[in-house]
Amino acid sequence: MFDTATTALLRAILDEVCESVSHREIGARTHVASKILEAATRGEISPEGLKQVGRDALSHAPTMWR
């Protein structure tokens, strides 16, 4: 588990990376969240590093049109 500050950081990064993604696109948002969480679990804690992981995940996220 992460501390409160780290959890808040992860949520803020997810929201920033997915700001253009509809909240209805649950699959895409879940994919991005899981990749950010995996990176944090591996020790990536820099905001820029986590944002890059999120952006990379978003570019490969499932959508309802694929």
C-alpha cells in the first residue's frame, strides 16, 4: 500500500493524463491506472516519469472502437 501523499499523486497524474478521456471510457482509464500503479510499485515515484508511463499507456489503451 502507498501512503496518502503517494496515493494523491497517483490520482492526480491519472486525472491529468486522462483529462481528454471520457469517464465513460472505463477500459482506457483502468488500463492507464494499472500501468501507473505498476510503475509506482516498481519504484517510479517522479511525477514526470509517472506521467510518461501514463501517456504511453493511454496510447495503447483499449477503446470501444478497436
